[in-house]
Amino acid sequence: MQDPVTLLANLPVRFPQVRRWCIAYSGGLDSEVLLTAAALALPKSSILAVHINHQLQADADLWEKHCENRASTLGIQFLSFQVEPSSCSEVAAREARYAAFAKVLTSEDALLMAHHADDQAETLLFRLCRGAGVLGLSGMPSIRPFFAGILIRPFLNLTRQALHEWAATQQLKWIDDPSNASKDYDRNYLRLEVFPRLVDRWPQIIKRFSETASHMNEAQMLLKEIAEEDLTLCTELPEVLKLPVLRSKSSARIQNILRFWLSQWSISLGEKQFQQICTQFLSTGENPERELKLSKEWLLRTYRQRLFLCPLVERKLISSNVTGSNTSNLSPIMELALGKLTLPDNLIDSGLELTLLNGLKGIKIQPKGREVNKSLSQLFQEAGVPPWLRAQWPLICDNEGVLLVPGICFSSRWHKNDDSVGAWQPFGLSGEPFFVSLQYHLDPSQNPTFTGYA
């Protein structure tokens, strides 16, 4: 087993892009070993000790001063943050701590944390108790992106005992946080009550748990590869899946696809929600328009054999500064609040007094080339516009009413014969403009495109 100095000395070769090594330095045993070993293994000019004062203990300010003095003794730059967690919980403290780290890191930085094999074993058991899946049971990754930089845990293969023995050889002194002795925290309870008994029974259990986490990580990588391949076949747009293609997969693969798809927006899917999706959206036969709230921020909707991920926020109607008595502010291509509008050149040059509006209700229009009036809702339905996008659809009006429904039709009052109907492309979750034609029920072998009425 390598010692801490050797592990850290190898980092510059493994990560040549890193210019600064930020040490998460609490002053406890683990981080004291990390900082001291870093001072021996890395150029001191490239090290920054970052201390987070959570202000949750009476001696928090004294600990901060201790850490500052220790960094100064080692000749290492020191930076501290005082944060205010929303509660005394482990989750709140971590969120506040990570927010502080985010302020420090750049694209050329690596944040080093002193988590070790015992921490990994505790994490695995803790997540198992919470019913975690393969991803959760893969434990803490040794390397991962972290805000602008990367997070590295170089000690994950070292035990707590190994770090303690190394600290003793270096005659190190560290802070003992009294909260670590509180069994009110779940992780402390596992460390203080559960693991000592497990180790007495199975002395190699820490190593075995680390091996299990490694196996789970490999399994998660394989699931990710499968999900990426399946998702390519199912995806019409980043936020739109083809239900017939999705439905053709096995239950296990559907769940894997959905979990991976939603994870791109940091959405986790519980077992109950997955069953609701299967019941509401993935049953065979016709697929009615339905929706399922996933969280306060997100919901799933279906429309014409597609599954849409939609933000659950109040969508403001498109406000435009181009309304008025002339077309001087209209242009062929316009980016509005919620999408990209393309207008025909002949309309811009028509000399008509035009107004850009939306959210109109009860409006009827006789589409050019057709003999009967149609309501806007009928036109949207024929064009396959999902219901939740209709209220924001921009309309070009003259003094007699709606003249153009962009991307769909002109009114029969428009007498020019050689023009397009323009386009309206709402912005999708990716930030890019899009519009999916849903004029027909989806045939997995085809992708029909609606081009507007003649």
C-alpha cells in the first residue's frame, strides 16, 4: 500500500492540466495528513489550503485560526470561508461547503479531499440502507468534474488506520471535532456503532466494501454505455423521446434509459415514479395526452407518441417591443424571449401595418388555400403543436385580424403566391431553438416533417 506522499507525488504526471492544488483543509486527522503530505510531494507555490468555517461549533473560529497558522508554518497559501448552512444536518453543511469551494475553483484547479477507504465503506453501507441502486453503491468516485475544476480523492485506497499511523510518524497534531462523536448523525452512527462490530466479525470488511464499490462502478459504466446507445435510438430532441421506440425495449432497459436521460438535468427517478411512468405512458395501444409531475421543477408530458420533459415554471407570454403601427421594427429573423421567429421577406416589405401578438383566444382564420375558417386551436392541432406551446405562439396581425400564424399558414387575405409561412422555434432545454412536427403519430421508421400549408 502506497504512503500519502507517494500518492500525491504522482498527481502532476496524471493531471498535467492542473496548475493549482486546492486542499480541503478542516484541520482534522485526514485533512492534516493530506496537507502535510502535499507540502512534501508538491511545489508549495502550487498549493492552496481552503478552510470552511461552518460556524456550527463553539470553537469554530479557533479551529480556523489553527488551520491558518498550520498552513503558514508549512509555507502554504491559506484561504478561509465562513458559511451559514441552512441547518445542522450533514447535507446542509456539505451544500454550504461545496458552494464555497465553487467560488475558488478555476478550470486549472483540482480540489483534493482526504476521503479514505473507511469513508468509502461507510458511504456504501449508508447508501445501501437508503435503498440506493448501482450508481449509489458505486461509492464516491476518485475523480470527477467539480464546478469549474476537478475533484480528486487520492486516499480512497488507504484506511483510516494507515493515515493515523502516518500522522504518528510525522508527529502531527489535529483537531478533534466533538460532532464526530455524536450518534445523531447517520454516518457517525455507522462508524461508531456498526462498523466496529462488523470489523470484529470480518476483519477485511473495509477492503471488501471498497472492492464492492469498485465492482459497482464498473457495472454503472456498463449501464451508462448501454443507456447512451439506447437513448440515441429513442431521442428526437434532447428533451423529447419517441415512445414507440422506448416502448419496444425491455422493462430494465427502459428504466436505465429514463434514469440516464433525466440525470442530464440532475433529476433522479424513484421506483414509484418509474412505475407511474410505465402505467401512464408506456402501456401498449393509443397514448393519450397525459402528464406526471416529477418534482417542483419538472414534469413529463406525452403528446402524439412522444414523451416530453418540461420545466414546471410559469412561462410568460412572449413580450415584444415590435408592436406598433408600422413594420420598422420587424426583421426576417428575430430572437424573442422564448424562441426564434423567422418571417417571410415579402411580409416585411409589404408596407402593411403589422402587430406582433400572442395568447389570443377565440380567434378564427381562413387559411390560404382552404375554403373554411379554422380556429387557432384547430390549426395548432393539425400542425401537431403541443398544447403547452400554443399560448406562446407569436401571431402577425394587420388591422383586420391575424394575417400570419408563423410556420403554419397565412390568412386567405394574403394574395402573394411565392412566399413561405416563416417559422416559430421555441427554445428547448438545450437553449437551442426547435420545433418538432407532430402532425402524425410517429412511425419509428419515419420522421415526418410538417412544412406548413400551401
